[in-house]
Amino acid sequence: MALDERVITKAIVDRYYEKICGILDLDAAIVGAGPAGLVAGYCLATAGKKVAVFERKLSVGGGMWGGGMLFNEIVVQEEACHVLEELGVRTRLYREGYYTADAVEAASTLASRCVKAGAPVFNAVSVEDVVMRPEGIVGLVLNWTAVDMAGLHVDPLAIRARAVIDATGHDAEVVKVVHKKVPGTLKTPSGTLEGEKSMWSEEAERLTLENTREVFPGLFVAGMAANATFGGPRMGPIFGGMLLSGKKVAELVFTFLETSAVPR
């Protein structure tokens, strides 16, 4: 069969157009395709919610790919191993309470299971703003990451979502926008973005889960973004807290969607 470049181009344009038109109204929009965001996407899509994930980088998986200092192995504590095992990622006991997993297998498997569950990932897409209403955050303002990197003045597009999850890691990008531009205060002790503290793995893993919550009406934080928002420390290349945070935020958002009176 002869191949026609025009057909190849049209296939890509048509399929992407179909995909992006299908996510203009969401139950939940997840910003950040790291471990917490991918687990949240998988869990919400599996529960029948309409969800999409937006990642500013070309690659997905967040900090998981590089393991610790490019030694591409990650550590997961025993309490969180079941999350990886449920998704089909192999783990190995290192010593009591400590398990390891291949970073590439973990990141690629989480991404694959998220998409196959029904949560498409839009990579190289940056969230530059939110859509706000008196009741809270109701959507996202999107642009190509390349536009942002080039400093071009190109107007963005917007989508609606009944709930937004900031899983952008250390930068807590969505929370920063909301704190800066949206009237009101965050649900933190100071009402502002507390900022990430230096490494303390045990406390960081505990607080990642504790800090996973709604921080502004319609906006939830997960993973390292939760600690950056509420002032918790960083934890380094141990990922149990991230995985458990993804599951917890999915449960919180599911309950929010089931009980909220805000229409889509």
C-alpha cells in the first residue's frame, strides 16, 4: 500500500481534535503527570469519572524516571507497595519495610494504566491560569509549553472541570496562580502558600498524605504539591507517599463530585 503524507497528517489532526474536544467538560482535571497525578487519574477514571491529565513536559512520570541522582531505582515503603502491585509494577524486598522498583517500569506502567483506564494525558501542555467563578475554581486555562518557553504572546484556550487537582510537584503551580490571582485565601494555616521545607523523609512521607486535601473551593493538592502548599519537607526518591496521595485525592474528589451541587 502506498502511503500518503496528507493522510498521515490528517489522521493525527483528526484524532487529536477528537481527543481534545472530548475533554472540554470534565469531572476532574489533573495538572501534573507524576506518580500522584497518574494514580489519581487511574483511580478516578476506573470509578467512572470523566478525567484528563495535563503535563507541561514532553515526558510523563515526574521525578520517578530518574530514581535517585539518575540511579533509576525507586524506594517504596511497605504500606504503599499495594498501589504498585495493583497496577502491575513489580517490587522487590530490600530489607524490612523497604521495597524497590525499577523507575522506568514504574513510570511507564503508571502512565499506561492511567491512559488505558480512560484518563488521557496531554503532554507539552501548560496550565497558565484557572477559570474562576464565585463558587471557586471551575476550570483551567491551557497553552502549549513551547509557547511559554518561547515567550510568545499567544492567547490560550480553556476547559471546564468540576474539580481540579494540583499534582505539579515542588512548584505547586496551580496553587501559586490561585494564591496570586483569585480572590480569597487558601485553606492553609496562614491562608497563603506555605512553601516547601528541606528534606526529612519520614515526616515528608507522613505529611504528604496528611496534606492531601482541598486547599481552595474546587482545588485539591496531591503529592509534593501538597507539602509545598502546606509547608511540609521534601522526601527524596521514596515514592510511597506520592502513590498513597494519588489514591487519597481521588477518593476526596470522588466524594466531592458525588456531594457537590456545582453543575458541570
